[in-house]
Amino acid sequence: MPAKKAETKDTTVKKGTKSVDETKKTTTRKTVKKTVSKTEAPAKKAAKTKQTTKKAETLKNDKSAVEANKKPAKVKKEAEVKKAPAKKAPAKKTSTKKSAPAKKETKKTVKKDTRAEQYRQFSLDTCIDMAKAMGIDLGYDQYAELLMENSDNKKIVSIIQEQFHLDPKKFSYEEDGYDLDLLPILIEKIADTVDIKASDFVSLGKAVAAHEKYEIAQDALENNEEYNADFDLVKRILMIAQRKDITTMEELKTLIKVDATSMIEKFMDVALTVLKNWQYDDVKYYEGFIYTVLSQFTDLYDAYENRAMMDVADLYIEHGDYGLGDANYNYILRENQIKDYIYFRFANVYKDIDREKSRAIANAAMQFVDDRYDYYPQIAQFLEN
């Protein structure tokens, strides 16, 4: 646009200045030329700048395109460079190979532990049935007998595997739903339910030694707790004897490492003290229990039969069953030649219940007891009082 304006101005000057002298024309033309030159210069400069800018942009685009084309190759080369150290690192490969066995062992252990937890979630009957499916033809009582004979569960598992010729490779948990890893869990489950097992013998002996030292307390609650503890302890002793066919305290000692005679006698002392204040049915239950214990051990029976019968008779009388109590005493008197202690116990139990009956029993004793007997003085006192 500036160039065209300049041309228009030049034409106007030429037509309107014919009388003007040459000098003025020349000056005017020079001025016009200068004006044109000045006017054209920015246009050309702008055009050149625009063209230069366009070339620069084109060059930049071309350069970017070149760089874009070159970039993947560069990245690829960098990737190759990065990969190269991994390929040239024998130390790392060696390290990986060394750690591989540890990883495999960890995986195997976790899998085995998980399987054990799954077995633990099954009921005991289900576990026994799965064992039978593997050919182990044993019932609950037979497993309990194995636990009574062996204190080591691993040994029991080994005995079962050997007895039934079990091949560990024959069973697959993934395919069959069970394998020989079931056996330790099954033994644990049964061990948790049995009242007594071989692994308990040592601790049982320590408990026997502790309880035989108990002293009858003034506190009835303390005596009650001791009676319950003693009862459970004697019950376990009885179960061991029954299952292993033990009939003497000496035989029992070979298992639990202590003589339980004194402890059982202490149990009878506590029972006589406690059951006076308990229910009548508790007395009857104790009677059946203590007679069973004495019948199991021949040496205990000989030493404590009469004592146990008199204890029970006293308890019946204390609870008001005089007929049964008297019957027990009369039976004992008939069966024994030495009667002084029996008469003393019989008269003594009625001392605070029926004084006249107590004197009558003491008077009857004089037919069989004189001053040669140990309890003669005590019986005579009943008559004097």
C-alpha cells in the first residue's frame, strides 16, 4: 500500500508543475524519489522480515520434523543402551539363581501352613473319615490309646504310616482333597479332646506332689476349690489306671514319677470336711467315685476301705440319713475284728446330733473294747459326759 501512494503523488506533481523550472522539478523528483525510497524501504523490510520469519518457521518445522524423525532412533539407542547393562550383568543372574531355592521353600511352607489351617477347620469326625479314605482304619478310641502310649505326636504319625503302609506320593490334596499332612492335625485334634495322654504324665505327677501338701483351711471356699481340684486329679489318675490296666500305686509311680497314695488320702480328708455342707446327692456321687478308685488299686483298697466307708456313713448321718449311715457302721463292725476305732467314729458322729444315741453306741462298744485298745479312753469319755 505505501508504494502505490507514492506513485500517485509523483503523477500529480508532474501534471500540475509545467511552469516550474528544472531545478524545482529536479528537487521535487529527488524528494519524491527519497519519499518513495523511504516509503518502499519499510515495505520491503517488512516483506523481507515476513519472508525471513516464514523461512525461519519453515526451517524450524523442517528441523522439528528432522528431529522428530531422528528422536525414535535416539530413544531406541538409549533403550538399547539401558538394556545393555542388564545383558552384561552376569553377577545379577548368578545372584538370582542363588536366591531361587529360598523363594521356592518359602512358597512351599506357606502352602503347607495354609493346608494345615484348612484341615483344622474340619470337624474331628470329618478328619477321621478322610483318614479312613486314605486307608487308615482307626477310630477315636484307638487314636486315644496311641496318645496314651506315646508322648510324641510325630512318633504316633510315624507308627500309623508304617502300620498302614502309607505312601506320601499316593495322595494329592489338589486332586483328592486330602493327603498325609492331615495326620498331624488329626492327632492334635484328638489330643485336645482326651482327658489324659502320655504327654501329661510328668505334669500330672507334679500336680499330685503339690496337692498332697494341702492343709485344711478355715475358709470354706478355699476348701471347696481344693476339693474340686483334687477330684479332677484323682479322676485322671483313675483313667490312666483303667486304660493301662494298672492295679497298684507302685505301677502308677513308674508313669507319673511320684507315689499318689498320700494325695488320695488328702483328697478323702478334704471331702469329709467339704461334703458336710454340700448336697446329699454330692455325698452319693462321692461314695460311688471313691469306691471305684479304691477298687482299682489293691493296695489302696486294703489300706482305706474301712476309712472310706466310715467317711461316707458320717456324711449320710450329717445329712440326716441315719438309717443308711447306721447300716454302714453296723456292716463295718461285723466285718472287722478290731472295733475300737469304728465304735469311736460311730459314737463321735452323733455327739452333736443325738447325745443319748452317742452314749448308747459307746456303751455297746464296751462289750468288745477294754483298756488294751488305743481308742478305749476316747470311748469312755462319751459315757462320762
